Amino acid sequence: MALQCGIVGLPNVGKSTLFNCLSNARAQAANFPFCTIEPNVGTITVPDQRLNRLAELVKPQNLVPNTIEMVDIAGLVQGASKGEGLGNQFLANIRETDAILHVLRCFDDPNIVHVHGRVNPLSDKEIIDTELQLKDLDSVDKRLARTERAAKAGDKEAKQLLDTLLKVKAGLERGESVRAQGLSEEEKVGIHDLFLLTAKPVLYVCNVAADNLTQGNPMVEEVRAMALAEGAEVMIICAALESEIAELESFEDRQEFLRDAGIETSGVERLLRAAYQLLQLQTYFTAGEKEVRAWTIPQGTLAPQAAGAIHSDFEKGFIKAEVIHYEDFVKYESWAACREAGKVGLEGKSYLVQDGDIMLFRFNV
């Protein structure tokens, strides 16, 4: 699956610094708005110690981890939905992503200019929300005109869609993002091709000073209260500290830095895991001498569809799947030993793939 998360926020909140930590790509990081004019895209490996352990046991010729594309989208400002600050271009970049990582500045630093002259993460969040909602309202209004004509002509599907569009429009006019409107699955499917910006899942990323990383601060608590009311998730990160970690060349040096800072896991690793959870994804593995590979699938995927992640022919011709749970593979250390111990399951089309399964598919095309 080609997955994309868009990193958004007002100018000078730490988006590009965070992106630089996530990717080998280097977005320009400067102390003024619109430093990033084109979206910077970086393909980032998702850390997974299970993959490394499988590689130690199998000793494959090749190792392929999961990846996520991160898109650093230039700083949005008030009026972006009307084209301010190259807003239309930036909003189009967000439309293409699967989820939004909304970076909020939760630190004071007189040396870093705030675009509105004061640090207030909730106010910053509202500005971004309003711009995205206004853009969605524009998209809904354009579809409404066409749908109303079809509904009046007697099209039953158009009548259903019209009801959904009117419901969404009313919510947006009240300042409610689409994801918070309680739409049914059928209603979501009906408007899916609009790619509405506020329908995307969001993770609020509080960028704090290093000494607030473990406990947070009053601004973080305000964001948490807001997110709780929305049913959204929050994580704390110090982009400046992550930037220091990213400059260290070896894994050992980075681990030593984290220990000295009293941190178990880097913010980048936590953020990537959180992005996976946000998108409701999980991982299964294939493990052989040629390759050990992680495969991304949605939670709740059945065996044939999991096989289709490798190739559509695997799904079409699916017969059975041989499955070993990760813990069993690590305990017995090989396919052969797992077979001898009776730990290889033979599963059919109704098998619900579990996170961490090691799978071998039988198929006939």
C-alpha cells in the first residue's frame, strides 16, 4: 500500500524540522513563513524490531520493511482557502494524503517568530481547521449543484447523495469537520470521491521544548482537552531534540543519546507507530531465504486480500495460507521446526490475519 501522511500547521511551528528528522530528504528550515514552497516528500522506513529478529533467524538475501510517505506541506495561513499564501496549491497537496499530522507549537521562544505574534496552539488549530472546512464547503457546494439536478430527474442514488451532501454542508457551516459529523459508512462511501480534507483522520503533534518532553506543559494540556472532545489522538515531540538525534550517524550513538536524555524511544519512532495506528493498519510478514518482508494491510483483512497485497493473482487464485504466529516462529526459529512442533496453521478464505503473522500462500492461477 502506498501510504501518505501530510504534515500541516501554521508557519514556524516546526513542520519542516520534524520532516527533516523523519526523512533523508532535507526540507529548507528557516525562520520565516513560506520557507517550503513545494511539498517535500520523503519515504520513511517504519521501525519494527520483529522484522529485524526474523532477519537474524532466516538470514535472507534481502530485507524489505514497511514504509510511509511523509509530505511536508507549506505553512498554511488565514485565507488559504481563498488562495492566500499559495493556499490553493497547498490544500491540493493535502487532498492527496491518507491522514494528517497537525503540528502545533507548544513552546515559547522569542528567537522564533510566530506568524500571529503570540503562541496559542488552540487558536492556531482553529485557523487551520477553518481553512480546511471552507475548502471542503466549496467542494460540497460544487457537487450539490450537479446532484440536485440528477435528484430532480428521479435518480435514486442522487437523492441519497443529496441528503448526505446537505448534512455535511450543514455541519461544515457550523464549524464541524466532516470526521466529527458521525456519518454512517454508507454516507462516507457516497462522498469518498470528494476527498474532503476534514474527513481525513488527524493526529495532533505538540512540538515542545526539551524540558517539557516527558511532562508536557499547560499548552499541551489544552490541546489534550480539545482532542479528547474530538475523539482525536495527541502525541508530544521535541522537534529540536529529534533534529539532534537525526544528526548522529550510528544506531548506537542514537541509543546512547536517548539514554542520556532519559528517553526510551525517539519521537520519530513513536510518531511513525502512531501514524500506523491512525490509519488502522497492521503488518504481516513473509520470510524465506530470498527475502524477509513486511506487508502493510488494513486491520480486519482476510487471508485472500492479504495475499493480494503481494500480487492480485495471489488473491484471485487463493487456495490456502500457511500461518505461523510471530511468537512461535521466534521460539522455534524456522519454518521446519514450527512444522515439527505443529505450529503451522493451514487457513482458508475466512481467516482474519493477525498483526505479526508470518504467512506463505498457496494459490492457483
